[in-house]
Amino acid sequence: MQFGKTVSTALLTGAMAFVLVACEKEGPAERAGKEADKTIESVGKSIEKAGENIQDAAKGNKK
């Protein structure tokens, strides 16, 4: 009975280690998603800056 528990524990531990290692690897879709997130964030900042410039121009302030 003890041997069965030991084997079960070893198999479970091995399976958990395999799952953790497999989850750490980044696939091409995840890399593309991260690049898309960076691009969208950059575009958002540019739009925000353009909006500030428009507001400043409407108030007569120039930078």
C-alpha cells in the first residue's frame, strides 16, 4: 500500500512540474498579442497627446 502512494505522489509531482514548465513557454500567438498590446498602448498615448495639443491650441497656448 505504501509503494502505491509513493508512486502516485511521484507521478502527480511529475505531472505538476510538466504543466508548470509547459505554461512558461510563450507561443507565437502570445508574443503577437503582447506586441499588439504595446502598439495599441503607444497609439493611445499618441492620441492623448494630440488631444492635449488641440486643447492647448484652442486656448491659444502653444508648446
